[in-house]
Amino acid sequence: MSLRRDDDRDKWGFGVGFGYEYRLSRWIGLEALFNGVYFPYDNNLYPGSGWATYASLGVGAKVHFLPAASRADLWLQGGANVVLTGSLVRPGVYGGVGLDLRVGCGAFGLGPFVRYSHVFQPSDAPQGGADGRIVQAGLSVSWGRDTGCSGDGEPEAEPEPTPELEALPELEPEPVPEPEPEPEPVPEPEVVPEPEVEPEPEPEPEPVPIDNSEDPARGDHGNDRDGDGVRDSQDRCPDEFGEVAHRGCPARDYGAALDVIIYFPFQSAHLDADAIEQLRRVARLMRDDRGLRRVRVIGHSDHLGDPAFNTWLSRERAHAVVTWLVRQGIGRNRFVVEGVGDTDPRVQGDSPEALGPNRRVEFEVLDGGSGRERGR
């Protein structure tokens, strides 16, 4: 709907318009626009009194100032049109500004707009040489492709459903980690359970008591094939020289083992099928080897949008990863969560190929292992 005012006659009217826009990019598009207005008219151009018409057909461009916003579209339009008033056909130009507010996360939008049209009148016209000026104000109703609230103007690929994560936890701006009870794996007589106290790091594992006496029931007769001081029946790596603290296995390079990167969709902390597959590797490592005591989980984002929002989103991604790992039986006190926003990009640039690798979560070993520490 729109309102129209005729400056010469000081008349008000009402009308409706239709338009179509083809996006060239997230910032700009080409549009075709038709609108018609009806208003009271009782002058010499139209016999009698009643309603007069103003109809225009135009083409132009439309600029969008908030391409990364998820729920608002501030736009500016301008172009040339052909105007029909009664039986007269005149050239004109138009320009307008509006704000579309997306309803929910779909493609339906609603918002106010103001448009000005200038109609050129020949100086020798019988009606006089004064140009026409029309101001329209009204409500814009838009319908486009569903972007899933991504704000990038392109539909997002629908990730496969993840039964392990049906919902993400609600996060406070500055969450304070608290210890959670940890389901312990099946205990073995030689292993001293680690304390679950937060935030103190877990103590160094005590050496596994070694009993090299013969055990006929086991049939190993105290053998130690690799000569590392751990009897074969208790040695998890019986053919590889290791350390008593690691149950006969050599010290692990946890940094290399955690060289895992979890990627995320645009403005999302959802874990897709590829991310879950990567996290299963991390969960197996942390369940099987308690020498990996403490890990920092670092969330990142691209640089689109507000920096404060990006920092919050990066922390939310890190929390989503930790939540999934805790549900697999890993103690919450073995993780430190950090969100660094867009301050540490892997790739520079504004293209989708450059932005995608920056929406990620990485791991950094804080306690345990040797060699390379940060999975990058």
C-alpha cells in the first residue's frame, strides 16, 4: 500500500505496487517496479469529479546496506520510469529508502518505505510546463529465498541431523566453568583414579605397581618382552619400549594427535556430521589415555558482522564441542573454553573460500604430551 500527494492540487490518494529484484551480489541488485495510485481529481483535465490515476513502470538499482544482518534489510533504490496519468505518458525518475524486517528466519519480510517520483512535463504542454512531484509512503511486503537467518543472500546447506546434539546449551555472556561429575571408565586394579576437582589440574598419574613374579594362571611367567619394566600381562604396548606411567607405552605427542579442526556453518554453532566424526577421534583419545589431562578448546569466527557478536559466537562454538565430548564420558574439568572471535583468522579475504576456514574450533594441549601442542 502507498500514499500519494499531488503538489499542484494538494491531493492525497492510495495505491499498490509490485516489484521484482535480481541480486547481483549481497550488496546490490537490479529491480523492475510497477505502482499505481488513485486520488480524487476534479479539474478540467477530467470531466466531472471522481478518481484520477497515476501509474508508473520503472527499472533501476537497489543497494542493501546490511548484507550480513540476519533479520533486517536497509535498502536504497533509484531508477527511471515511464508515468501514465490519464491519457498522458511522461518520463520520470524515482528514488526511495526502506527497511525490511524478516519475520522469523524465513524469506518473508515486512517494513516501511518512502519513495519520491519526479515526472517531467514538456514546457509547451497544454496543461502547463510544471513538473509533477509525487511522494509515496507505505508498507513494503517482500518475499525471497529463505536464507536460514545467515544474512549472506544464499541458501545454507541443510546439515544432517545429529542425534547427539538436539539442542545447544544457553550460555551466559561470561560463563564460569564448574566441575561436573565424570563417568569413570571400568577401573583396573593398578590405576589410581584421578581426582575430579576444578579448577586444580589433575595430579600426575602414579606409577602402575609392577609385579614381576610368575603367575601360572596367566601363563606369562613374569615375561617382559620389550624390557621396559612392565610385565607383558600389564603392558598395553608389550612389543614397544615405553614408560611405567603410561602402562608400558611411550609418551604420546598429544599435539599431533589433536591436530583436529572442527568447522561450522555461517553464524552457527551446529555440529554437522563431519564435525561429529572428527570429535569421535578426540573422544577416543581422551578416554583411552588419561595422560592427556587438560585441553583448551578455542572457538573462532569470520570477520562479518559485529565483533562483540563474533566473540560470543566463537565461545558458543567452543561450548558446543565441549558439551558433546562431556556427553561421551570425558570429564568437564579437563577442558578450558575460550572464544577469540575473528582475531586469529586462518585465511585472509572476503570470499566464501576465505571466510569458511575461519569458522572453526581448535584444540591446544595444556597438560600432557610433548612436541607440537596446538592443533592448527
